[in-house]
Amino acid sequence: MYDLLVVGAGPYGLSIASHAADAGLDVRVFGRPMASWRDHMPRGMFLKSEPWASNLSDPRRRYGLAAYCERGGMRARHGEPISVETFASYGLWFARHAVPDVDERMVASVGACRGGFEVVTDDGQAVRGRTVALAVGVMPFVEIPSALHGLAAEHVSHSSHHRDLDRFRDRDVTVIGGGQAALETAALLAEQGTRVRVLARSRRLSWNSVPPAWKRPWWESARAPHSGLGCGWRNWFYAEVPGGFRRLPEATRARVSASALGPAGAWWVRDRVESRVEVLLDHEVVTASVAAGRVRLATVRNASGGPDFDTDHVIAATGFKATSARLGLLAPDVRGSLEVNAADEPYATVEFESSYPGLFLAGLVTASSFGPAMRFVHGASFTARRLVRGVRRSLRRGPLDAHDRQAPSGNLASRELDQVMPSANG
């Protein structure tokens, strides 16, 4: 039986595995490394995060993005976006050098067994571990507006469903959303000859400004410090002190995690959108139907009747919603025992353990506990350090019987009190 089974081999899963192996744990990782970045982002996209904020995490800090780029004769400089292809290749390099061998099979289910958990792979093999870390990325949490639910896959897709956009050449596509995914997808479509429009509920688009120079006068840095989530003290707190964010009142955490760092386009995509893409603001799709092989979208504008649009395909660039109900690989008894907030987002302790003892959470699903940093690669380092510490504590605690594992809210609270509270950055 392994000490730790890591489900997912993206930035969070690989970082957790690297820290766990360095801590002497017997760890096994499942998943195709960097699958979301390799399979679900079109060619030509770039990371919105700064290169220095896009490192996967190994305990000795030998395998950062800059080190990979330097070895390949590339640059990783502040203010210069890194392509998705480069980042995915970096993640594969990290997996080869900083992580135990990755089992590239996908996990079909995670359930409890005597002394721990049983993970069943997609080919039916069962592997057991004392603890499990779910680092499943964003793909289980795809959010498509309810007005589009009745459309078949040939007529609607999520922006994360496309490795390339070639099949939309010379067609008409409507992109729903006003954030980076919507705007960059629309720009790529327009540049390949697709007739494309963007529908956004907001009354104006938000654009991130060009980041200030890395080296600045001290008074400028003091007023708006750099952070892994952008400049400013608020962003610095979200990026650099997620442990402190965890101590905020639950209502505050929920509000901030839902609203902070809202939809915005990167500075380097703005000209590409404004010069080539039709953008219709303050529009919301209320119904969608198919006639003669095309999609008819009925919209409202300013809460009143809006125009209808006929289009060949709708791409919903409408983000992700990390609810416990969408953790479908968890056995029903495990998933049903998770403590959640009002939005059905699972709680996590200060060491990323869920209310189900021995089951740890990582990535987007922990944003309501640890803040906006968990939506970005930048949060992987904090998560890996803190989570592995929690795994080691869980292993010392030993296996729990069925009654203890199913205990409701008091069980989570008692484990919070039992943990030694680390520093906010620890």
C-alpha cells in the first residue's frame, strides 16, 4: 500500500508528487502529464501569468521554468508571455526530472478501503494507498450556461474542449464570455479566417495593463508590489499569503474567491481583438435552438429584448465551477460525506485535507478555502508544501475506522485544532 496516491499530473499533481518523494513518502502519480495544457488549449495561446509566476514546485527549486528555458536556448523574462506549447513542454521536463515515474492511466474511481483508499484505473486495476491527493485540474468543473444545455456537441462546446480551432475555418462562430479565454479564442479564430463575434454580459471589457518594469524605484514598488497574481497589495496578499486568506471569515472567503481577479483580457491580445473581432457587450443568451443545421441564439440586452443571432457553432468560454457534485470519480459515500459551503464547494483544512480523513484536495477546488491563487499555477508551491505536511501528519495519525471516517462536521473542526498552525507563508 502506497503512502500517497496523487490523482492528476498537471502542475499541482506533479508539484505535490515532487515534494512527497523528497519527504521520503512512497508516492504514485496517475494521469497524463500536463494533459489539460497539451490537449485542451489551442495552438497559439500564451500564458497570462508572468514566467516567474509559472513555476512548478520542487523542494530544492532546481526545476523552474527559467531553468528549462535556459537549457533550450529560450528566454523566460518578465513582461514577455510564454506560449502554452512551451509551458506544456516544461511540465513534461519537470515530470522527467523531479517526479517519480508517472502512471499515465486515467483514474476511473476513488473509494475507501480498509486502511486507506482504493484507486481504480480506467483499465480496471485497483491500487491502494493510505492517503489520496485529488489534483484533477479544471476539466471536471467545466461550466456551460444553462441556456445552451439543449444543444448537441456539434453545435456547442467549451473553450477548453479544443486543441486546435482548424475545424472552424471559414465558418461562423459565436464566443460567449468576456475573459481571457473568450478573447484569445476569438482572436485566434479571426486570424484564421473564421467569422467570429463575442457576446459578453458585462457592459465593458476589462484589460490588464502592461506590467511595470521588474526593477523600479522603491516608492513605486512599495505602492504596488509585484506578485504572482499581478501588482498591488491586494493581489500580493492573495498570491503570497494564502494561509492568511484561509483565516478570513468564511463569508469573506466565499465572496472574494468568487469575485477577485474577474474576467479580463491580457494586454498583448487587446489589439488583436479590437481590430478584428465584433464584440457585443451587455448581451446574455436566454434561449438557443437549432434550425437548418445552424444555432439561433435569442439574447437580452439591458434586461430587455435583444437581437437574435444565427451561427454555426457556439463556444462557451464561461469558466469553471468547482463543486463537490462534479467530483464524479469519488465513490458516492466518500463524495457524500464531504463538508461543503453554500456553493457546494468542499472545505479544506489548513493542510488541504478534506472532511473525509486522508483525502486531500488541490487546485481550483480549494479556491474557496485558500483564495484566488489556487486558480493559477502560482498556487502550486504553497499547496505542495502544506499538503505534504498534512499527508505526513495523517500517516502518523494512522488509519481510521469507518465510524471515524464518516463523522460529520465536528471531525473536521477537531483536526483543525489538532494541527499546529504554521505561519501564513509556511
